[in-house]
Amino acid sequence: LLVFYYTVGEITDAQKNGLLNWLASGKGYVGVHSAADSFRGCPEYRAMVGGYFVTHPAYRQYQVSIKDAQHPITEGLDEFLVTDEQYITDWDPRNHVLASALWKGDAMPVAWTKSWGDGRLFYLALGHNPDSCRDENFKLMLRRGCLWAGAVPAGAGE
């Protein structure tokens, strides 16, 4: 499992290909907050993550709504308030959106999952700074997202 919390930067072709192939081989990737704002010039990385940063409103309190309360990452969660920097992303509609928050009247994803080859990916837009990362719902979703993305698929290694 790779947990990625980074922003901007550059990625070489060798690094990109290594990451994409590693994940596709059945590994797990968890992108936190600014992971959607990394390697801006790399469309393959953006495709892997399932979206990319566009803008954000001022750091503020906002409500997160759970869209899939049956998923292992969000099971048992309900709407909750966070104080964080809300990331507005251009995202792939094929992503499985787990949670969202309103921005200018539209529901914007806060958390999603997707496959990359045989790999599992979880993205969590929360977590701008240490205070945001202390939020109990952030910690719960991050922990569950890591467990989900890092789970060994049935039959693997046989």
C-alpha cells in the first residue's frame, strides 16, 4: 500500500510507469488531499487518481454527506461537519463517489474509490493541515481507506 500526501512536483517517465504498473499489479494506493494536485503535467497520473485539483474556497467549515453508507470505508457514517480546505476537482464520473460536499450548489466529491488494473485506489480530499487531520471522521475514513485499498484480493498469492 502506498499512502501519498504530496503536492505539485515532477514525475519522470520511469517513476510514472513504475507507479502505474505497480498499482495495476494488484497493489493499493491512497491519495490524501493534495495528491490530486500532484504532477500537474502528467495526464496518466491524473487518470490513475481519478481526478485533479481545480480550485478551493477559503479554509472553512462545511458539511460532508455520505453517498454510499454500505461501503466498508463509509459504513455507519452519516453527514458530518469538517473545518478544512475543500478541494474542488475535475473528476472522472466513473469513480465510485463515497462522500461529497456542496460547492456553489453542486455536489463535489470528497472521497472516492476506483480500480486501476488489479489495484485499488482510494482518494480522500480532506486533510489540508494538522488540525484537519485531527478530525475523527478524517482519521476513520483514512484508516478504513488504507485497509480497503491495501486488502489482498481473494485468490491472490495462490
